[in-house]
Amino acid sequence: RNMQAALQAVRSHGAHAQGTLSYTTSPAHTLQTWLDLTEQLLETGVDSIAIKDMSGILTPMAAFELVSEIKKRYDVKLHLHCHATT
């Protein structure tokens, strides 16, 4: 709901509106949590979704599962931005 004004402004200028998932881990952040957030972003009308791993904790397997499940369920362009902390 808070994003609607920003999305409308972006669209009024013919620009690309990208929603973002800021990846983290916790007992509350399950695969289903990320899928639910993806659906909520898509319902707002975003053009694409970025998965941002700002702390470098997204493992290859978790990335595979998350991207695979999003692509299986939704026709959306995805961008993945990762950092390495090794």
C-alpha cells in the first residue's frame, strides 16, 4: 500500500518499476515467506523483482530454490544481486 504512490509516479513517466526482496535468514524467513512477498509485490504492479543479498548470506542452494520457485509460479523478470563475504 505504501508503494502505490511511488509506483504510480514511476509509471506516469513510463519508467520501469522494480520491487525488491532484501534477503535475510531467520525462523520467520522461509521459502514460503519469500514467495508470499513476491506475490504481494506483483499485486502492486511491479515490472520486475530484484533479490538483494546485501549481507552475502544467500547460499547457492537457497538461491536455486528461491529463483526456481518464483520462476515456476510467476512470469516475472528477476534480478539477483549478491555479495560475497568469504
